[in-house]
Amino acid sequence: MLDAMGDRTGERADLRGDCSRCFGLCCVALPFAASADFAFDKDAGTPCPNLGDDHRCGIHARLRQRGFTGCTVYDCFGAGQKVSQVTFGGRDWRTGPPEHARRMFEVFPVVRQLQELLAYLTEALTLPAAAPVHDDLRRARERTEALTLGSAEALAGLDVGAHRQEVNVLLLRTSELVRAGVPGRRAKRRGADLIGARLEGADLRGADLRGAYLIAADLTGADLRGADLIGADLRDTDLTDADLTGAFFLTQPQVNAARGSGGTRLPDSVVRPVHWAPRR
């Protein structure tokens, strides 16, 4: 069953950030605080000093070295280009009135949440074990897509939390169906505090790790095949030689935030980060 989790390589290209079609929204709309992830404080709505006139990051190739690890593990799931090119019709926040910029920055985080849900729903529809809820998943995806195409006013007034709850019911059911076919004990660690945990070689096949805090945990050689990793915090998690084959609801930002090796096995839905050790 672990080798028949479905082909998830067909993820839609519009669910990945395309900076060339965005007005640098994540570099302006979002705040960050001086920490291990960011070199200094920045308020929401204030352009990052590293943002160029062309809306591209001036230190993109040196973000980690310059203290901006947080930027390297962020993905808008395509919200940036959708807000820039669709919601606001290609109108730059720099050239319009202040109200235009304010509304664009207000809408961007909402669309980002919707795009993330679209990514999960799209992946869920590729999982054969979730076939009993595929029709419901398709309807939820259509509804979510329609919401992303709403006006700026509609998006600003959207109760995105309520919509997330509706979609989450389906994602939970998807998780149950998929993990039921995974051999092993299928540990339930949902939301668990596993910060710094020593889990070398742990058998976590089919585990429910939704929202688990795995910051700086040692998962060297752990078996995570078929695990549900939606929302799991993998910052500085050691995945050296771990097997994540068939793990689902795992996003690229989560993988980018972790540490891995040439022996780490990943699902087809994500790519090996460039800062990881290369394959042997």
C-alpha cells in the first residue's frame, strides 16, 4: 500500500509562487520580527529594504547567509501572482492610491490561505484511497477556486476561517482513509509537542502528525511512510536518512525548513532543497 499512494507529480503550476508575475507582495504585505529567521523587524505594509524597483529580492541568492532563513521557507502557493494579475488586474501597488495598496495587502493573506487549501485539495484528489470522498473534494476545490476569483471587496470580507473548517472536515476524512491502508501502528501524534524529541529510527508509518511541533526534533532514519504531515512544524527537524515515501499533505516550505541528507527519501510532491546534502 505504501508504494501505491498515487502520483502527485501533477500538482498545478498555479499553486506555486511565480515571483515574475507578482508585485513583491510577500516582501511588503507581511510583517516579520528580528529573530533566527529574520535579520531585523519589518511592519506589515512596509516594503523590505531588500526589495528592488523590479519587485525582486536584491539578496535572493544570499538570503540564508544574510539572516533571512524565514524567506527561504515561505511559499505563497501562487497567491502573489493571483492577487497581482487577477484580483487587481495587473495594477501595481506602487502606482495607485494608498487605498489601493492597503486593500491589496489586506487581500493577499486571505488568498494565500485559499491557495494553500487548493493545494491540499488537489493532492487529496490524487490519492486512490480517498476515492470515497473524491466527489466532495472536487466540489470543495471548485468552491475554493471560485472564492479566490472574487473581488477585492469580497475577499476582504470573507470568513476564511470558516471555510478552512469546512475543508478540514474533508481533509481529515482523507487522512483517515489513506492512513487506514498503511501497515504499522499508525501513531496518533496530532498537535503533539515533540520539540527537540529524540526519535531516531522511530516507526511513524501512517502516523497522524497534523500540526505536531517537531522543531529541532531528531528523526534520523525514521520511517514516516504514509504519514499525514499537514501543518507539522519541521523547522530545523533532522530528516537525515528518513523515509517520507508516500507522506502526504507535506509542502515545500515544510521541507525547506528541515534538514536532510542525500539518503532522505521524499514524496514526489516536493523537491530536495538545494541546501541539503546531495544524493550519493
